[in-house]
Amino acid sequence: MRQSTLAVICGAALCIILAYSWCGRNPPGQLGILSVTPTPRPSTSTITPTVAAAASPTAAPSASAAVTPSPTPTPTASAQAVPPEFQKVAQKAAPAIVELTLFDATGKLLRSGNAFYVSRDGLLATSHDLVADAAYGVAKSSDGKIRNVTGVIDFSKTSGLAILRAETKVGVPYLPLQKTAESIAVNAWGVVVSNSLEHKEQPIAGGQIASRGQDPKKDTFQIGGTIPNDATGAPVLDANGDVVGVVTAGGKNEIQPSGQIEPLLAPIKSAMTGRWAGAPQESPSPTPTPRVARRVLFNPAPKYPFEARSIRIGPRRGNGKYRVTFGTNGLVRNVQTVESTGQPILDQAAIDGLRQWRAEPGSGEWTVLVPITFQP
């Protein structure tokens, strides 16, 4: 009897111990219940979003409202890449954008810059600072064609723009000017397109229009990004390929609107050739001296020699300048290297090509300084 009583007592004690031990553990799901108590503990990296979602479906909106992710900052115009569609705009405009090379009265190179045709008969628009002290110049287009520039027809000190004329018999491709000034809108894209003669690819820079003046036809406007220092005289184009402005000072973001070009073009007639401010003034003499400068009638671009393709030439080593002397019959009498390309084979190719040029006959010899850029 005592043994059975003792066994019952031991069994009951064992059940009590097991029950106490079992109740001391957390039942399944208790972690989810604790995660949504009124005073939640700071979450740690070990608590995953899956556990929080399993705890309470209504907890997710409050959590997202408490910790609202900050929007990704929009890059500024200076950091934005030019939209791809402007590459096609630049390629289409390239034939009308030229490298304008200016010389003093002695034939010494002054500077080079950009200009662009605004009419089929050879009118060029550019920055007046670029041409103000030049004695003469030439315009070279992307196809290698070199045209003599007769001079500055008109300019404006207020806008800093100038209109020149290049000689042409067959006409030239030109860029249309934007007609509606109000379409120069803030946040619209405008890109600066320079000539491609000294670059491997068509150089494009620019960004969104950051601000504009009260009068879009007269006041300068700005675009985001950095305008290259060698972009002076380059056009600023919109998405349609129309000119909305002109760079008048390289490295600065102020741009003259295309509306400033129209007043300069209006009074120009086809017979106007312009003049160079730096050209030497003829001194009066008893016997008038005939003007010996004449037009170049035939000026094919020198061809890149096949033998030079195996020579590694730096990106700027293919540039040279040569003085061509024409006789009274219009034939070339002499070609002199003024600035070498650094490669004798290229210099010789330039001389051979320039000897084929022809000019209109006249009384007396005359010379012209020709810049040549070789591209394989």
C-alpha cells in the first residue's frame, strides 16, 4: 500500500515538473505578437521584413509612413548626358558649321573658331570678337571644302554677333533660325554644336536652358553644363535642329539668342561682300594700284596619302598651313609651308594638292594662306 501511494505521489510530482517546464517556453507565434506591442523596440538587422509582415498586415503602411524613403536626387543639367536624339541633330547640322580661320595683314594666323551658314548664298554668323581685328579669313567645312571669306558685312556691339560672306557659286547648306522666340523655354534642351574638323567626333555640349531674359529675342540666356572654350561662334540648337542662340564667349554660359541675327540679315543684299577691319589701307598715290586679290576658281582638298596610313599620327599632328602664290594667269607659281604638320609625307601631299588650284587671271601676283587638316 505504501509503495503504490509513493508511486502515485512521484508520478504527480513528475507531471507538475514537466508542466512547469513546458509552460516556461514561448509558444509558437509569440515573437510576432511581441513585435507589434504598443511600445516596439528598435528593429535590428536580424528582424526581416518577412517576420514583420507575418506579424500584422496593417503594420506595413504605418511603417512605410514612419520611414519614408527620400527620393533619388535628380542630377543637375551639368551632370546630365545629352539626349541621344541630339546626336542626329548634330550630324544633320554638321555640313553648315565651319571652322573659321583668321589671319592678320601679314598672313600670320590670328585664331580659329566656329561659324555657321545662315543662307544658301554664303552668309555666315559668328562672334564679332572672333573676327574684329582680322585682315582676311577662310571657311573650311566638314567635307574639306575651303571657301574664301570676303569680309564682315555687319555686326552689333550690343549682341556681339557678326555676319560675314563666304564665296560660293553652287550654294551652301545652312541652318534655319528659330522663328518663335517664346519657344526658348526654361528647362528645354539646347546644345552647342561646334565644327568637327579638330575632333574625332562631332563635339556636343550643353544642357537644359536654366534662365532667359525678359525679351527672348534680345536678352542672353543660359544653359546648364559647361561650354567648351573653343566653342566661340558655335550655334546652339534645339531638338528640331533650329538655331536658338550663338556662343559669343567660350567658357561662359551666356548665349545670344538667334533673334539678334535677324536685324543684321535684313538689310543685306546679294551684292554685298563686306570688308575686314584689319586689312591694310591703301595709301593714295598718283597712279592707282589695281586690286590684285582674286577669286579661287578650283580648290580641291589635298588627299590623305595612302602611305601615311601606316604612320601613327597624333590627333593634332595632321594640321598645317601653307601660302599659295598665284600668277597673273591664275596658275599656282609657288606653295610654301608656313606651319608644318610634323609629318613630311603629309606636307608633301598638301603641296601637291595645292599646286592643282586655279584662280581667275588678273594683273599681278597674289597669295592666300590655306589651313589644311588631314584625316585618314
